[in-house]
Amino acid sequence: MLISVITINRNNSAGLLQTIESVAMQTSNDFEYIIVDGASTDGSVDTIRQHASMENLKWISEPDTGIYNAMNKGIRMATGDYVLMLNSGDRFINPEVVTNLAAGLANKAYPDILYGNTINTWPDGKQQKVSNPNAVYTMMSFYLSTLDHVGTCIKRQLFDTVGMYNEQMKICSDWEWFMQAVVFKGIKPAYIDLDTVYFDMTGISESDGKNRQIMRDEKRKALQQALPPAILADYDKLGSDYRMLMRLRRHPWAYRLTKTIERILFKIEKSKK
């Protein structure tokens, strides 16, 4: 069994149905499907039972203590070489995604982490493709952003070496896990140019201002625990400038203009010495 696809759900029967249907349409048989339901009361369990005949389906429905407790349950149930999180409301883009991911893993000599492209989707129909083909993930990458969790294949054994998700966090444990794996364990993610998942942007980290504040607080606490104060102070000082530089790089004409102005200023300052 190469890939374990894991879906966690609580009281989102409509989203769960979409997710299950996108898994059921996969042409590959070389994966297992695990659903971890948090004792839903909205008909989600009936939805799962209606698809109980799916090949290689395993599921449980019981109380949990949060998102990452549910994810950890799914990982412990997994028997595949890789795990892939496809949470309730998220959908595979087409029936060939698992087949193409398996081929990508083989072509990349079975890396520890393999990620592709995701498409963020909103209820009003808006979509935004997220693709980072040339990304080099560093501490600054995780200070400013993250590696997309959804649709990413993670070697199962990494959860034995890096650890499971931190269940004390409500929103940011996947971000913290990637930071620990990539920055402090030296794991290098590999990229495949493949559209993998429609990512539901109504999830907990996107839903309201309160959750966004929780996310900021959790990230700050994790950074304070991971970095010495003097180093974190450097990231705080340089972070806004780095964001500005990355924004300029997305517009080549603006980046070239800024670079030209910087060189002019450099020559002026040098001539005054």
C-alpha cells in the first residue's frame, strides 16, 4: 500500500460527501482511505456508511480533542508508505491524482516529502492556484509562510523521527511540524508539477478573526520556542523587508526599477566616502 489518504471530519456532512466522492473516483487502487470522524451528529456517519463498500476504506467515529488529535489517529491507523491529508471539504482535482502522485514519488526516488500545486476555492466560486515550483524552504520561509499541508505526500516514518502533530495547538501544528522537519531535521521537500487538490478556504484557519488571532499567537509561541531571542529579533526586523522584496519579485519591472535605484544610491553613498 503506497499512499494512505486521510480525511478528518466533524459535522460537515456536505463537505465530507464531496471529499469521499473525489476519492472514490480515483483510478488507482494502490492506496488506502482512512476517515476519522469526531462523533459527528449531522449525518456524517450515515454518509460514511453509504460508502462503506469502497475498497480499502477504514473509518472510525468517536470523540476527539481537536483537529490534530484526529490527524494523529489517522496517521496511527495508516499502513501506507506515505500519508496524504485530504480533509473534509477538500477534493482531488481529477481521477488521476493518486496515480500521478505515485508516479511522481517513483520519479523523484521516493523523497521524504512530495508536494504539488493546490487550488484554493471559496464558496462564491473564486479560485486561486498556489504553485511553488522553485521554492527553497528555509527558516524565513516558515517565519513568513508555510509548506501547503493539503495534498502533500509525507513519508509515514517521518512521524516516528520528527514526532506526531502537537495536539496542544488548535490551528498551526502542521506548520510547526513542517518547520521542525525541514529546518531542524534537514528534510528537503520535492516538487511535482501536478494540480492535486481543491482546497476549501472555509476551514478553521480562514474562518474568522478570532481563529486568525489564535493562529498568530500559536506561531509566535512556536517561534519563541524554536529560536533564540536574538535570532528571532533578526527575523522580526527583516521580515517586513523580505515580504516587500518578494512582492517586488512578482513584478519584474518593479524589481528592476528598485534594483536600479538601489545601485544609484550605492554609488552616491560610495562617492561621499
